[in-house]
Amino acid sequence: MGTLVLDIETASPGEEPPADANDTRYFEWVAVGLAYVDALDDHPETAVLFRRGDWADEHAVDLFERLFDWCGQRAVDRVLTYNGAWFDVEHLCNWARDLDDSTDASLLDRTHALFENHVDVALAAADEFADELWDDQHVLPDWKAYDLAGVDADGVWYEDYDFPDTYLDEVDGRSVQGRHVGRVIGERYVDNVAAGIEGTSVHRELRRLLEDYCESDVADLVALYVALGGPDLDDRYRRPPGTVD
């Protein structure tokens, strides 16, 4: 039974979203990390698909088409995300719906089909480690879920990449985090592509960092899924599109 892991990365080039906001109008799609295994004990095959232009609709459509093509070449029976019912699936469906209204891409039906057997591992982790949730938390940070489940998941550290001294001054902390991508790195990546400077050493390093981060978000999720119960989770935590808790 083939298992796909998916995690999107976004930016907010128009307006910074308020704290904890999840309205799709604040977000644009930058990249998607993918992992696939035929069997749960296989080493995952991974890929990162990047936006190939500016914020115009055509580049979002292109990213959807490449996602469907990558998935269509594999026998996907189950899709895993971490908090995807709230974020990844929600935004992908909203983008697909909006793009169907403005183009002839016919994306929404294919997006629904891809996530028909979607299992949100974050919901299983929140139940398994409920005592670790703060009062205002619905799910645990993924790094904490990995730690509690005894899954070795490596972080991505800025010190391992070579940037000019002030290039990422807006970023705080030593390790790459999703909020950094959303607020700084994702928009900078797309702006560089739109400006045609992909060949510069700084952009190549930015792409390498973003690629490593995207892969880190998906490469170990199968192991977390297995640690929490594997296929026994599928019925309880299955969240096809339109079933946000």
C-alpha cells in the first residue's frame, strides 16, 4: 500500500497574516515537499517542487500540474500530513477552487481525489501525547511529537549554509522554522526567481536550504506514523477535504 507524505511551504507577499490566522487570502504557494514509500519500512523517496515564477496564477497552476504528475507516477493509496487538515489540504483546495474560477485548469476535483485517503498524523500525536498540550494548543509542534515518539528527526541549521552577513537578518534563531519560510525565506526565493537571479551563489544556497528544510518536513513522517500506530490510525484520523475539526 503506497504512502505519500506531503507538506507545503507558503509565503505572505501581500499582507502578513494576524497571529494564528489561516485565511487562504494571506498565503501564496512557494514549494511542496514530497516523500513516498511502497512499504512502510522502505527508505522514502523524496522530492521538492518549487514555484517557477512570480505570484501570477500560471505558476501556481504549473506547481499543481507537477504535483499531480509526480503523484500520478506512483501507486498512492494513503496520504500523510502533519496538521494538513487545518493547513495544507485547506489551502490547496482553496487555491484549486480559485484557480478553477479564473483558468481552465480543472484542479479541484484532482485535489479532492489526491486527498481522499488523507490521514492527519498531528491529530494522532495530539491524542497520544495530550498531557503535553498547552491550554491553547490543538496539536503539538512536529519536532516535539517526533521527540516524544522517539523518532530521530534532524533539524536544518543556518550555520550549515553560506550567506552574506546581513542576508537573513530578519530571521531569529539557529534552526530553520516554518514561520521563517512564511515571513522571509519563501518570498525572497520567489522574488529571486522572478528577478532571474537563480544562477547567483546566494540564491543557489537559499534553494539548497529551502530544499533541505522541505525534505526534512516529510522524510521522517512515515516513521512517526508507524510509531503512533501505523495503519491502525487510518480510520480514526482520516480527514478528506472538507473535514477540518
